[in-house]
Amino acid sequence: MDNKTSLIICTYMRPKPLVILLDSIFKGVLIPSEILIIDGSTDDATREILQENKYDNLQYFKVPEEERGLTKQRNFGIDRVGTEIEIVCFLDDDTVVFSNYFKELIATYKVYPNALGVGGFITNEVAWRPLKENENVAVNQFTYDGWVRSDGSRFVLRKKLGLDSDVPPAHLPEFSHGRSVSFLPPSGKIYPADQFMGGVASYRKEVLDSHKFSEYFVGYGLYEDADFTLRLSNIGDLYVNTAAQLEHHHDAAGRPNKYTYGKMVVRNGWYVWRVKYPHPSLKARLKWNAITILLLKIRWINVFTTSQRKEAFTEALGRTVGWFSLLLNTPKVK
């Protein structure tokens, strides 16, 4: 399987982070047999920097305007994967992989032959530590599988209001608003999952032959990864391997403004909720709206409590518009 792995990197206006990523890949103990760069940039900086830095087995594609956007670019790349490929990997263009990333990721499919997809693990976003024996866990902490980390103020408030997630991390409660992959610890273990991040993902090629990324998530594509993995979780098994490690450096280039982001958080969040639970119970519906409104109010309060008042205001406005728009223009889940 080592020589039957493809890597697709969808990029947009990030030539320098892309080269940093590629350099880290070629320092690894296992390198994908083909690497496809799917470039949606409006300039030629990415093409030019790849001409200056030569990499083996790399194919570059500049997509036309009508194919621009994360989900479209991913589907564009899938259509160009080699016929002999068995596993297709995806990486965001602002990540940096550890030397054993692909070795650990691909080995998961041997441990779990039933796996439709496997996600990697980001190490630089959360500080975890082993839980001490008989240690009391504070309300502002989260513990899982013998590890502990600080808990965000939003989750602390949700705990106090009885609105915390009631399923393991990387799974989706019936009322949505679960805990993401970042709430899995760096234990080196493999965990079952309903969802994982699209920018640190892999799937069997046969899965991608019959399932495509939804073009409902145009442009930046917030939650497109949740949509895809939740759809797969309805038909088979997914896993996250916390030994397949990398860093994510969140380059600001190419990200939407805060108003658009806030609106997408609500509308796209509603969409992926209904992908997993098309007919949630009344209790689940009430809890989804309660948490959505709670998070909306927190962002409005941030207008007065943080230094980034403009960002908080525009995101809060976007979330508000997004929530009301669900009443007037409900997304059609496909």
C-alpha cells in the first residue's frame, strides 16, 4: 500500500506555506506516490514558486474560475488520481507534517480493514497533560482517556446550563454542537469517530469514487469536512489516529470576513446537523437552538469585553442574520 497513496493539496493564495508543507512531506519516512496540487489562486505565485522548488511525483493543476472553491477543487483532484491508488489523503496548505505522519495514517487501514476513512491529529492547538492519580477535575477542565486539558469558556457555560455534549469527542450528539477532534488527547491511540477535519484526512479511493464533496459548501467551505464525514459515518466506520501527527498554522490568507464566517457557522452548522439527524426529536431541536442562541449572545457580549470589537460585532451580526435566515430560507439537505 506504500506505493498506492495519493495526496491532494487544495490551495488558494498561499505559495509560501505550501512550500513549507511540501518540504516537511519530503522529509518523511513515507512519501505518497503522487502529490496533486489543485490551485485556485487568482495569480500565478503558486505556479512560479513550484517551478523554483522541484518535487518528485508532483502534479500541478491551475483550476478555472468555475472550479474554484474548496469542495470543487477536492472533487477536481479526485477525478485526477491515478487508477492504481488505494488511499487518497488530503492536507490543508497551511499544515506541517511530522516525519511519521503518512506511515501512521496508512497503517491504520491495516489495523482496521473496515475503515472508510482515517483522520490525522493536530498537535499545536491544545495543551494536554496526563491526568494525575486521584486528581480532582475542575469545571474549567476537560478530561478524556486519562488526559486533561483546559476547557473553553463556552463549554464551561454549557456545562453549567446542562448543554454539554453527551457523546465522546469526534461524535455528533442528536442536538449537534458536539466536541470536535481537538478534544481527543495525544495518546497515540486510534479512536472511532463520526467526523474529522477535511484538511488532515484520508479515505479509501473506492469511497471517493462513489461519494463526492458537496458543492453546497461554496468558497471557503466551512464544515464541508463535517458534511462529508458525517455522511460516511452513516454507512461505515471512521477513525482518528492520534499518532499521525502534524501542526496547523492557520494562515490568514484566503479566509472569509467575520460577517460571512458568522453566517456560515449557523447555516452550515444547521445543514451538517441535519445530514446526521434528518428528523431530530423536539428536545434535540430545542437544545440546538438554545446553544446556537447562547453562542450568538456570547459574541455580542464580546463586542464590549474584547479588544477585537469590530471582529466580534461583524461575526455576531453574521450569526444573527444566519439564525433568522433559517426561518425564511431553510437549507435543502442533499
